[in-house]
Amino acid sequence: MPHRHLERHRTGRIGWLRAAVLGANDGIVSTSSLVLGVAAAKASHANVLVAGVAGLVAGAMSMAAGEYVSVHSQADTEQAEIERERAELKDDPKGERQELAAIYTSRGLDASLARQVADQLTAHDALGAHARDELGITEALRARPVQAALASAASFAAGAILPLAVTALSPPQVLIPVVAGTSLAFLALLGGVAARAGGASVLKGAIRVTFWSALAMAVTAAVGKLFGTAV
């Protein structure tokens, strides 16, 4: 029996990795920015904590709902295209086989070999061959709404807990610099880990996340300071 060489590729991680990184990053940035904004407005330590907890719950639910709706739309589109391809295979199997052969020819196979490949793949799994090679839909990259929603909600909550815990433990007089500093450190670590998991540059990933997150925190703190002073 021939030995099958199995390889693990990073593309299989794209669906959950994107949702998890987005959720955790948003959890840290949103919660720390909210805490900094409320703290800059001269709110009490208790009120800052309440705002942070409310932000965690609301953000996790919002991320889950938004991710589910977004990814479900993608899944619906994929399913509609597959059903359309199924109907075309039923109505014109010969034409669809020729279309598949033309795809392989455009990728570099000679016409005779392309027809052989199309015939064999059609006999094995015609719909799967068209979904993969004509529509670009593969099992590893197919949209999974529930998985994406759960990953987003859980990762947002996990990210939000970090600045919230720091807020609870920090003395009120140093709350702003401590929350800002630790949150940026968490974000830099997250950016590096995400880049590493995706096969990209760790340094670039960390810098990119940290820069934009620092900007978001600064703007939110400035708004809180402005309205706190105005009141």
C-alpha cells in the first residue's frame, strides 16, 4: 500500500486564526481604551471598573453577532454557487467536463492530459472538482459561521479580561499609565504570536498592532479628558 505523505499547512488555520486574533485584539483595545477614556474623565475607580465590565460583555456579544452574520453571508454565497454548479453538472455534464479540462489547460497541462485529468476527477467527484478548481472553494477554507462567532466572542472576552484585571489591581493614581503600558505589551505579544502562527514576520506583526492600538487609546483618552474637563 503506498505511503501517503501528510503535510500540515497554515491555510487550514485561516478561518479560526483570523477570528481569534481579531477578537483578542479588539478585546484589549476596546476595553483598555474605554477604561482610559472613563478614567481620564475623572470617574471613580468603581465606575471605571463597571464601564470595563460592561464593555467586555457588550463587546463579546457584538463580536459574536457580527462575525456570525458576516461569515454566514459568505457561507450562503458559497452554498449558492455550489448548488448552481450541481445543477449545471446535471444539465450539461459534457460541457462542464470540457470547462474543467480548459481550466487545467490554462494552468499548464497539455490538452490531452487535461482531458484525462478532467475525466478522472469527474468520475471520482465532479462537484468537488468544480468547487475546488472552478469556484476556489475548499474544505479547509470554507466559511464556518458558528466556529467564527464562538472564536470571536471567546477571544474578545479573553483579551478584554487582561486590561480589566490590571484596572482592578492598579491604584487609581497610576491607573492610566499602568493600563496603557500593560495593554500595549499584551497587544505587542498578541501581534507577534499571530504573525508567528501565520508564518509572517513577528516584529512587523507586533509593531503594526502596537502602533494602531496606541493611537486608538490616545484618541479615546483625549476625548475622555476633554469631556471630563468640560463637565
